[in-house]
Amino acid sequence: MNVGEVAALAGVTVRALHHYDRIGLLSPSGRTSAGYRQYAPADLDRLHSVLLYRALGFSLEEVATLLDDPSADPTEHLRRQHRLLLDRRDRTSAMVAAVEKELEARAMGISLTPEERFEVFGEQDPAQYDAEVSQRWGDTDAYAQSKRRTAAYAKEDWLRIKAAAEDLEARFAAALAAGVPADSPQAMDLAEEHRQQITGTYYDCPPEMHAALGRMYVEDERFAAHHDGRAPGLARYVSTAVQANAVRQG
């Protein structure tokens, strides 16, 4: 193949191929009687390796060293390229995941940096459930109201919200441990405080909506695992208290 054909096949410029020839990185195996370059299949294999290493960020000097290493055979080059590509894939996947997480958080209205979100939420970033939340409740007034409110919250607001929620959860767990009945006034008062937290932080939560949330705390294994991770049986306890309070409020 002549230089123009190789350039078109490989997606490089003729000027680049001339440069590779001048520096000894890729010299064609033959020339015509008029002095024009002619590339053999082995030259194309070497060009493929050159372009792949370049795509991986290696300088031309580094590429030349790698390809001219007498201890490496073509199979070893492929193995090295495979390892490098896997490393790049992993790094790219991590970056893609970070960008997707940021997009989800922005769609949810949480305007925090990734570092701030990790500081506030740890591994329990609510953005991971945004697609599910949007699908289930995206057309509700509560969803729209929550997005409007949370869009204005700064890191300090989220830390305060998280601390209040954890404090209430701890008091629920203490009531459970003390043997306080889930349908007692004390437990129902905690449930009412929970409802008011939701209303004050995210969206208006009337008793009947709160009762539905209470049922979800045991029906959805993720909510159940969260509560029971703090204290065995806490999910059922909170659910019962919430539903009892909804009856009381109704």
C-alpha cells in the first residue's frame, strides 16, 4: 500500500506517516523505483501498535522504546495494550459513574459537590434512587415541591436535616428497647414529629400519605433493612407508630 492508502485506512495524515518515517518509528518496508513509500502488512501491524499506544497517552519516544524492545514479542505487546486498555476502561467507568451521579443529583435538585454529598450522605446518596422516584412519583405535587425545596439547600442544611433524622431514629430505637408500645401516645408523638420533619423539609405530608410511607417501611426491603440495621424490629415498630398516629390525626 502507498502512503496515501495507509493514511486513509488508519485515519492519520500523510504528514504524520512521513514524520514517523523520519524519526525511525515506522519506516515502510519498501519503495518504488521512483522513491515512493510502500507499506507491507507487517508495517500496518506496527502502525496499529503505534496508534494504540499514542491513544493511551504515550509519547513517540516511549512508543519507540516499547516497540523496539527485543525482549517483547507481538503477543506481549497485545497483552500490554490489553492491560492498559482495561485500566483506562476502569478509570473511564469511574469518571462516567461520577458524572452520572452528578447528573442524578442535579435532576433531584441537590446542589452539592460530589465531596459535599459524600460528606453528608456517605454511601446512602439519595440521588441513586432518583430514576425510581421520578418514575413512581414524578407527576405528583409532592415530588415537584420536594425538588423546589431541596434545590435551595446548602451543605449545612443537609447536615442539619440528617442530624435531626438520625436523632429521631435514635429515639424511636430507644422507645422500642424500653418496651414502649408502638401504638402508645409516646410512640405516636415520635411518629408525628417524623411527619412534621417531612412536611418542613421536603413536601406537605398529610396523615394518610404518612400512613402509606409507614407501610412502605416494612414492604420495601431497603427501608426495612435501614431501620432494622439500627435495631432489630425497628422497621415494624416505626411503621406501626406512623399508621397509629395517622389514625389519631385523622
